Amino acid sequence: MTEWRPFYHDGMRELQDRFDGRRVADALAAHRRRYDFWPEDRALIEAAPFFVIATSYGEYTDCSLRSGIPGFVKIVGPGTIEFPEYDGNSMYRTLGNISRNPNVGLLFVKFDGKTLRVRMNGRATIHDDAETLARHHAAKVVVRVVCEMFSNCPRSVHDLEQGELSPYLPRPGYDTPAPQWKSRDYIKDILPAGDPHRQRD
């Protein structure tokens, strides 16, 4: 059983309080954080042709793209995925960081107007046993990640298939519509002071 740290640290809390966002942050953590896959998570991950992974160790930080034929990321247990590490450029920045610090951040997103996105904070391990390698064609090693997941506002996701930018992003001379999530029962009455979409008494 993975022991997870608190979802927010002091720096996050300070900014939540500065901008009157603690209520919303706590509500989102209570309703959107999870340790197993929702059906939409599973569909997104199993069909993904790529994802982004962030790793770090001491002063070294790195963000990288991992790509493959859809299905290259496999769900192998509750809240657990695996992906292959293929032959690459021999820098081993991602794997090297993981070998020293297992904490990773992953982002899966689909740019087709369906606003599918899931953020995953996890602890990664590197595997090269025959049974694990056999699940991943051409893998040099396999990375397994036990995940804490959460969905957040998808309004930033552009519809690249149609060549359309998100209508929910601010721009000069434009009345930005409220994203759907701000109308949820557990959010609509606790929006921060000054939020343009906050319900007026």
C-alpha cells in the first residue's frame, strides 16, 4: 500500500489563502482525487499515443514526451500503469532521475474537443525481469508507476483536430464563458471572492 503525502504543501496553501481559493481546492481534492482509474481515465490512457512525464533529482529536473503505438501504456492494477522505455539517445535523463527519486508527474491529454485530461502524481520503479519485459514489445526496461490521479479544469485544452482554440481562455475584448466545472453543486457556492462567475446573493 503506497503512503501518500498530503495533497497540498505550505506553498500551495499560502497561495490558496492569498486568492481565497482554499475552499475550492479542498472541494476539488475531495471530489476529484482518486487512487484507481475512472472509466474515462482508462479509455484515455489505453488509447494514448503519447504522454508527458516530469522527473527530478536534486538540482536536476526534466520533462519529456513518451510516445508509442496506442496501447503502449498498460494498466496493470488499481492505480498502476506500466510503459516501455525504448532505445533512445543514451542520455537516460528520465530513467536516471527515477533511479534516484521515484516521484514523477504524468499528464495525459487528448486534443480533440472532448476535453479529456488526467494528471497523475506517482512513484515509479524500473523493471527488467523477463515477465514484465514480455508485456512490452521492444522495451529495454519497463517503468511502473503507482498513481494518485486528479482531473482539473479542461478549459485549457484546445481542439487541435478541428484547429480551434479553447473558447474558455481569456483574450482582449472577449467575455469568457464559465467552464462547466464551476457550476457543480460542490463548487458553485464556494468560488473565490472576485471570481467573475461567482453566484451573487
